[in-house]
Amino acid sequence: MDKRYDYHAHEANIYQLWEKRQAFNPDRSANKQNGRPFTIIMPPPNANDPLHVGHAMFVSLEDALIRYHRMKGDDTAWIPGTDHAGIETQFVFEKKLQKEGKSRFNFDRQTLFNQIWEYVQENSGVAVEQMKKIGASADWSRYKFTLDEDVVDFVLSTFEKMHQDNLVYRDLQLVNYCTKCGTSYSELEVVYQDQQTPLYYVKYPLKDKLDEFVTVATVRPEPIFADTHLAVNPHDPERQHLVGQLVLNPLTGAEMPIIADEYVDPDFGTGIVKLTPAHDPHDFEVAKRHGLPINQAINTQGKITEAGGKYAGMSVKNAREAVVADLQAQGLIEKINEKYQNRVGTCYRCGRVIEPLPLAQFFIKVNDGANSLTKKALKMLDSGETKVHGAGQEKILRHWLGNLKDWNISRQIVWGIPIPVWYEIDGYEGQIQVSFIDKNGQYTQGILAAVLAKHSLEEILSGLQQTNAFAGVPYSVSRTQPATGNWLPETDTFDTWFSSSQWPVVTLKTNQESDFSRFYPTSVMETAYDILMFWVMRMMMMGAYLTDQAPFRQVYLHGLIRDEKGQKMSKSKGNTINPLDVIAEFGADALRMALMIRSTPGQDKNVGVSDIKAMRNLTNKIWNASRFVGLQNENNKGEFADISSKTSEDDQEFQNKLQSVVAKVTENMEKLQIGLAAETVYNEFWHWYCDECIESAKAGKLSNTALLEGLTVFLKLLHPFVPFVTEAVWQELRQQNLLAEDLLVTAAWPGV
């Protein structure tokens, strides 16, 4: 053996050896002793993005579990895949277009999709190659991409089935819309932030007493022209007399009745609220209860609509300033609280303030009687069919399942799986809005009836960008255009989480023929706790719907990786860890062990350069200890092969201790105490085997035979955590005829 361990010289060669021997494929594993299935479905990273330290964490943890169970002789499968990442990928591509002086509005939807597809294909191998560098022993022959044809077909079939089961509906609802990203989001994707916002006290003149006013406190004066009513609480004795009276809209002069509704908080502001149903979720619900009109003041571009008169076309910010100035000029602002604290919903992707907008969208019923998806998921937790590892995370999951609203699955982007719906045109031309690139390459939009006066339907379809049918327009669920009549396709795509919520089922259903029956339900879903509600919860609901079983038996939620001071990593702080840079400087094993050791599910972990250096030292320690054992063999030829039936007292004590270490590490791994298992094997190898046992062997108190056996066991115990250096040592010892098993990666776990 060389004097020093050179990870540069070994890691790539070792991985090639594993792949050449197909060591990761459960169909070709030489070590399926008991046949019990152990399956992990990989959380699919973005196919064309470099991995960050969070990805390195999930790869390390899952690979440790997979290697352990493979060595135990289980029928072990780690199914890898990557994600098309919907809005995130399109967002990145649009930034690329901006640098070229273009935007998504320059292209019809098919052209834009094709361009993004080519962009993704150019970078599609990035995530996979980087996972291999970290040591991921996934079965790449079973790799899936979320836009694979068979995956798309399965997702479409699920939607069709849910529609037949009356779990899908289309309705006009107030949705969370990002005017920058150009799409709606579910409630889960809105990030709420505390901020200081001016609170304006606006005076509404009473119709019959114009010198008297009703004052309303609001943070949003810009859509006042779209207000329909004021409201008070029916149990508020101080303001009950106002119910039924009329006030005048301070911007338009239109009459506005005052109504009563229990939603109004008598202690907020003046105890009176203005109702703008098109732009506030509470107001929208009040409007539905009372049958009030819904007047839209802001469009999907974040501009004031034509109904705003002089303010039409202004941005929300500019309109707010103009409206406040006009109201002040009329003496209709009583006061302004400049230090009011409120919470504002923002886009998780770009950070822009979310605009509640009334849009007709597709929704999934999540709590529909006997078919309740949320109750099925809760039943999995109640019965213990699924167990959650991560302090406090099951309580959070139960809270969301108990309060979840219907799931908006419509996204106004092209990069995704198209919703298979067609809208009837004949007789509904006045209820459909379209945007398209005309034959002259110009962006055109408008109500279909008006557009058809100048453009043919074929021209619209050819350059179609977006179809926006009103809620009452009939539609057909179909993958192809209906045979008779005139139709326009739905241009929305599915929420990325809709397709990924089916991931454990679809990856197995679309792989080898027997995979689903062989590997489902899967054993462990390991992922970050910050996507518990986005993904894990939805996988539980959809898994129960599609299979009547939990998609996984255990959920392991790792925490966020923070810097060595406990600060959140960010590029602006300059404290991020690039996994590939770390591997280049210290080796993959050092990165893996630094991330895993002493980690606890559900808790964040601090990692710095000093931690990684310490684990680099571990790889050197493994190499040096192994080199010493190998040299002992050269100096004492034949001793290792000649195992005497007479065992010394020291050797017996060593054996007893070794077995206790094996038992402890095995127990840790069985209980998913991965961080504790890593710490145990680290301490016992370094401080017991190296510091004590090797010194005992030097002093003649421990036989070389026992020393070799101890090294063999520790290489196996260490392998799930530091696979490269342990396999490299194993191959070196094989060349010296000191070991019988061919590959460490498929060798039997100690005691098996």
C-alpha cells in the first residue's frame, strides 16, 4: 500500500469498479440472502442544477442506509431520479432570455417548451454525475425523469381517474398569484413575512349625510374603486346601527351598502372593514356567503385594470401613491399609522408580494367524505403504518392534514405536464380570453370573440400562448382534441408537486415489471423537513388514493445544514459549502462523514471546514491502520491464515468488545439513528481499535489474526459512511490475499 491515502487516485476508479460489477442493481446482487425488500425512492433533485449541500446531505444519509441493508443481504433498491422542477427551471430560463433581450411573451407555448427542453438536456447529466461523485450507490438502470413519457402517461391517468371519481373540479377561486413568475401557487408555497406597512384610515361619506363619514382602516387603498360593501360584526353593539345604511365609494361615488358578517373583528382598526372580494381571501368568502359582486382591480401583470379609470395601467405601488394623494386632496384620509406591523405573503421563488386574484383553476378535493385524502393520511399515522422521525415534525404534519384546503393544481407555465383539458368554443367566444403570437410574430391578446374578427382559429392555435376560459365554459377531459366542434386546449400545466406526489408509485409502476409488487410500499422516505408539507404530506395522500397503502413505512427528515457558527448558509453571506469544491479538496468521504456524524433527524446541523478536515483525518487513519495490518502480514508470513483454535484471553476480550460494537452500530442503523451510528463507529475505530488495540498488538498482547479480523469488521461498519476509502483498502488487502470476499460493497454485514 502507498504511504498516504490519495482520494484523487482512488474515488473515480472505485466508483467505476462498482458500476462495472453492477453492484447497485438488486437484480444482479450476489448478496441477496434473506430476500426482504428494502427500498428508498430518491427525492429527485433538479435535473440541470448543480447540487448544493442539502443534496449532499440526503445522498449521504440515504446511501448509508442503502449500503447497510445491501450488506445485510436485503433485497435492496435505491431508485434514482431527477425533477423537471416546473417554475424553478422556467424562472431560470426566463432570466437567460432576459439577458438576450427576450421574454416568454416572444414565443408560443410549444416553441418555449422546446427551448427549455433543449436547455435542460444540455445540462441534464449535472445532478447525476455529481451524485456519483458523492458515492451514491443508486441503481442507475432504474433512473427516472419526471417528464419521461411513461411518467407523464401515468400522471395523466391519475388526473383522469380523479376526475372520474369526482375529486377534481374547476371553479373561480381566489388564488395566490405571482405577477412576476406569472403563475398561481397553492397556500403551501406562499412565504409569509412580517413587515411594517402604512395603515390608512379612509373616510367613506354617508349617502344621506355627506358631512358625516364612516372610517375604515386599510393597508390597501389602491383597489378602493373596486370595493362593493362595508361590513361590521353583527354582535358589535357600537356599530349595529350602521347595518343597512349606504356610504359612497370615496374614489367613484358609487353607493355601497353596509352589511353584517361575523368575520369582522370589532377590535381591529375602526371595527369596520371594506370588502374587496377580488383581492382578499376573507372578503372573497364573505362575498360568496352574501352573493356580492366580485370586481377585479388588478390583473395578472400586476397592473390596475381598465375599471380603475385614471389609475388603469399603473403598477400597484404607483397606484397606491396616486390614490392616497387623491384621497388626501379631498380630505378623505383621517390619519396614517406609519408603523403598522402586518404579515405579507410572498412568492417562495422570486420574493415578490403575492397578489390574490380571482381565477378559474383546477382543484383537488382533499377532504371529501369517504374519499378524504387527508383522513387517509392521518389514518396512516394513527395506525403506525407510517412513522415520522424528526422532533415535532409529526405534530406539524397532523396540523396541516387537519386544516388543509383544496389543492390548486393549475400553473400558468409551459414547463411541465399539460392538463389534458379542452374548452368548447362555439357559443362561448365571449367567455374565453386568449393570448398568442400572430402570423406576423406579434403578441396578441383579448376576448376570443373580438380576436376571431381579425384572426383565424388556426392562427390562434398555431401561436397559442394562453387560454383563460371563464368558470362556466364547458370542458372535456381528453388528451387529444375532441372529434367534433371547435375547441381550445387548456394551456396550464400541473403543479410540479402533483406529479412528484405520485413519485413512489410511478417510479415503481413504470420500471421493471415486478418492481411495484417487489418494492412497494417503500421502506424509508428520507428528505429535508422543510418540504414535509409540500411533498411528504402529498405523497401520503396520493399514495393512499392510488394504492390503498402508505407509500413508505418510515419518514426520516434531516435538518438544514448551517455554517460552523450556526448561521443559515447563503451566497450573500459567503458561507455556503459547495459539495464539489469540498470533494476536490478533501475527498467525498470527508464530506459525507462530516454531514452525517452526530446528525439528528429534524434538527439543523452546523458544519464547517474544521469538521471536514477532521473527517479527512479519519480517512487517513483508516488507510494508515490498514497499512500497518498489511505490513504485519508481510513481517509475519502465514500468521493471518493460521487461525489457532486456542484463543488468548486478550483475543477473547477483544472479540467480545468487537461484537458489542457491531451490535451497537447495527442497533443504531435499525433505529435510523444514522448520526449516532457514525459517531459510534468513528469513536470505537479511532480511540479503541487504533489507539488501544494496535498498540496492544505492537506489544504482543493481541494476535495479528485478531487485529486483521477487527480491521475487517471495522471496514464493514465504516463502509456505509466512508465507502471510497474502505473499498480502496479492501481491494489492497485482497491483493495481499488477506480477504476472501471480492467487493466490500456487496460483502456481508458483520454477524450476517
